[in-house]
Amino acid sequence: MVEKTVQAFGGLDILINNAGSLVARKMLSDMDTEFWHKVMDINLTSMMFVTRAASPYLAKNSNSSIVNLASLAGRKGGHPGSLVYSTSKGAILTFTRALSTELGAQGA
């Protein structure tokens, strides 16, 4: 997806990571590993893969940006049944802060 975008537009100036889903409400006692991984993959792992693919192109511009959307649930913990969703959104907040220290000097 990233390479096709760069081919079509000649470069990349901004990345907006906006994918996410609650998938379903499940309490901890009803949650299996497969469900945990599904929500984490949608909300967090996909963001890492897209950011990793886009970052070399973003680094070519001195004023490129990465915008990661999370959720208030990432700060407050969400509602019952949203444990994995809230956890993934909280991880996005930390991912974003860590990413800024890793890529910030590159302009991304």
C-alpha cells in the first residue's frame, strides 16, 4: 500500500494511522488468546507495520508527520468488556511517544 502510494504521488508527506475496532465486548474471564491477538493486531500491530513501511519515505522530507489516533479508552480504561481494546489504545499512546524519540530527528 505504501509503495503504491509513493509510486502514484511521488512521495509521502504524512501518515495517518486511524484503523481500529473494538471487535466485541468480552470480559477477561471470557477472553481467549485468539480474540486478544485479533484486537491487538487490528489496533496496534497494523500501525507498526504501516509506520515501518512509511518511515523511510517520510524521512526524506524535513517536515513530514505521523498522526496516530487512539481513544480516550487508552487513558481511562474504557467500559466493561473493552479490556483488550483499551489496552491496545493505551499502547498506541506509548508507541507514539516512543516513535517520536526514534524518528523525530528525521522530521517524521
